[in-house]
Amino acid sequence: MSKPDSACALVTGGSRGIGAAIAIGLAEDGWPVVVNYRGDGDAAAQTVAAIEAKGGRAVAVAADVSDSVQAERLHESAEAIGPVLCLVNNAGVRADNLAVSLSDDEWDAVLTTNLTGSFRLTRLALRTMIRARFGRVISIASIVGPRANAGQANYAAAKAGLIGMSKTVAVEVASRGVTVNTVAPGFIETDMTRDVLERAAKAVPARRAGRVEEVAACVRFLASDAASYVTGTTVFVDGGLAA
């Protein structure tokens, strides 16, 4: 089954970096896009403007996905535009520290945003997708999920959790025309990675950091009709780092 014309895509953390590139790419593929942001309204407005400049449709909606009430309101706002049949769980935070020094607050902040928030929105979106017998759930994981990176026990736990959650949910809804996948970027040029990029990129077989558009290209494929038989998998966008 092809994407219904009335459907929209919701991209969490869509104001900057990977999220913005995904939002712009999905709009180019014909999805009206809800660009979620937590605090940077100006960046979200710029992403919406970039989409509209290319003839697409987009709206920015503020919400902290770590808060269950705000997450539900975000989904309701998106559904008012059209049934959410593409959900991209991209919102994420970092709070790096060695495990022996990692505080409960640092652990909770990362797990609640990166994993729990994604689960809640997935649960909400699935209800619409199952009824429509069409849906795409794509969560942005990380190479750090399956591959150790000292100082990121909380981040790794959240991203590995996204992969495990997505595999399980994929099996549960596969017969309903809903696909659930993850994309695991390696070292990508964004504000979030600027502090580690120069050192980390030297370990990449491709000898360079990735671009946000390269991550977005994989998401666009997984959201497309062409990917209707791809579910429960993880696509690594890492220049060979996981090989």
C-alpha cells in the first residue's frame, strides 16, 4: 500500500542538524512535515522556511519529548494536520561522563529523552498507523549503541535500547503494513558532535565525518514505498566504522 495523500510526518528534534536534514528531505518527498523542537524556535522556523521555499508544507511545534504530557500534545498537534504515518524519533541529548562518575540525573536525562520519549511517541503513532494499515517508524540510534565509547554509558544504553525496542515492535506490527527501523549514524558533522569530531574521525575507515544529508537519505528511503519490505533492521551510516 502507498502512503495516503492526507498523511504527515513528525520529526522530533527537527530544528537543527540531522533532524532538520530529515525534515527537509521528507518534505521534498511529498510529506507535510511537523518539525518538533524543544527550545530553539528560531532554528525550527528556519527549517520550516527552507521547506516552504522548496514548495513543501511544514509547521514547527514546541514540545519536550521527555515529558509525557508534552509528547501527547505534540502528537495531537501533528494529527490535526494529518494522520501521522511517518514518525522519526530523532530528539536526543548527551550528558557524557565515566560510569563511576555518572550521576542519576545524567543517566535519567539521557534515557528519558532518547529512549522513553521515543517509545511514548511510537506507541501513540502506532494506533493511527495500524488503523491505516500503513506506517513508517524510524528511530535515530547511534554507532555507540552496539560499539563501546568510553564516557557514554547512558547514551549507549539509550541507543541500544532504541534498536532493541524497534526490532520487537517491528515484529508486532509487520502484518499491518507498518515498518519499524533504526538508522545508526557514526560521526556526523553537527553541533552535538563538534567537541569530539576531529579526534573521532581519524578512526573512521572512510577518513572523514559524515554529512547530515547522508543520514537523511537513509531515512527517506525507509519512509518510502520502496522500503515496504524492510523492517526490524538497523542501517549504519558510519563510513565503515561498524564493519
